[in-house]
Amino acid sequence: MGGAGLAAVAGPALLGGCSRIGTGNTMDRIRDQGYVNVGFANEAPYGYTDLETGELTGESPELARAIFAELGIDELRGVPVQFDGLIPGLVGGQFDMVSAGMAITPDRCAEVSFTNPEYLSRTAFLVPEGNPEGIDSFGVIADNPDLRLGVMNATIEQQTAEDAGIPGAQVQTAPDPVSAFELLETGRIDAVSLTVISLRWMLDVRGGPFEVTEGFFPVIDGEEQVSGGGYAIRHEDDALREAVNEKLAEFKDSGRLLEILQPFGFSTDELPGDLTAAELCEA
């Protein structure tokens, strides 16, 4: 999106639904009220506030808008939350679902349900130009105690770094991508790990003497860790999950999914095919 910032603190217009949204059948309630509350973490290009317009945008909110419009619900209201507060906020009733491109993992599936993935999520590293340390995997960092890695708190990259054997002392957490980028700019870390889509977007917006490595699915204990992102929904909200999944399947078949995702840097390489949330929850 032209002129979109990486992140911003959302103004009052986005704060509807900060108190508990209520109980009962969520799908019936949002149909009756005509809007859905979504939590997002200000991570471009997944879900963020456009600094020029003040509007919630990103691949996840724009896809949600299209899906809910098909369901007769015309308004999407955003609730900005730190990434590590998204699942607690959802469970606690601050919003109806998480619209942040959240990776579907077994640990998260124990706390909430997920729709089927809207995209595949490959990992990459943002490194200084020329990649002087040759960082192309988590193993390179694990094998060199002098290297430092930056990750966002509570993300799949943080967990992957731990699973790959990188000591905690070599990992610097950040609350958002901009903070991670600044750690690299100031030389406090040697690389940032996020999804390849997020890193390319960030480098395009921020610029600087850096490059993004090729995207990959991490290999842990000989197993490739395929990852995909979807909408997080409370376990009890089966009707909401099924309604979103039905429309998502239609969008995949018609090509509309790619049309919505493309402006945010996604391509056919990121399309999820027939991969399901159930498969990712059991991975």
C-alpha cells in the first residue's frame, strides 16, 4: 500500500470494543450489531494502521472486510494490542477475533481455534548488505555465540530460535517490527527474523544498507516446519469459524484471495492451497 507506515498507535476511532464485548453466540451478535471487533498488532503488512488515513488495513483486515461483507456485516472495528496480548485479549473478550496474520501453531491451538490459513508463512532474516556473517538459518546463529538475533516477542520466530538451540542470551526480543529494525540499525543485533513478507515490506518502507535472505520453512530435528497464518477465534465460536472458512474457500477457488493479498506483497508462492488449520494444529 502506497505511503503506508509500518505501525502506528491507533486513534480513538479504532478503539471500539476495548471493554468485554459480551457473551452468547458471536456470529448472531455481530450480524445483529452490524460490525465485528478484531484485534491487531500493528505489524505491516498483516494488520496495521495506515499513517496517512488512520484506517486499519493490511492483508488480514482487508480480507476480513471482504469476507464479512459477503456475510452481511459491513463494518470492521480494530482494537490495537501488543502481539503477546492478542490471544489473552481474544479469550478475555476484548474482540471477536484476531486479524493479524497470526501463525497457526499447536501451542496456540490449545488456547484458541483458528480458521484455515489464508497464506503460507516462510521465515527469513534481515541482515546487513552482503550478509557478512552468512546467516541463512537459525543453526548458523546457534553455532556462533558471538551472533545476536532479534525477534518479536511471542512470535513463532522466537519459538523457532529456542527450538533450534539458540541460547536466550543471544536473542533480543522487541515489541514490534520497527523496534527490531532499530536494534539492527544500531548494531545491537546481527539479524532480525520475521516472515519474509514482513521483512521485505519493512525494508521497502525504511530502506537502509540491509537485505532480506531467501524465505524458507525452518527445519527442526529433521522436520520441515511448514507455517501458515489465519484468524484466531475463541474455541466456542464454531459458527463464526465455519462461516469464515466457507467464504475463504470460495475466495481461494475464485482467485479473489490472491487479488486481496497481492497489494501487500503476497504472491502465488504464499497461497495455502488445501492446507488446513487442523493439520497445522497437529504439526
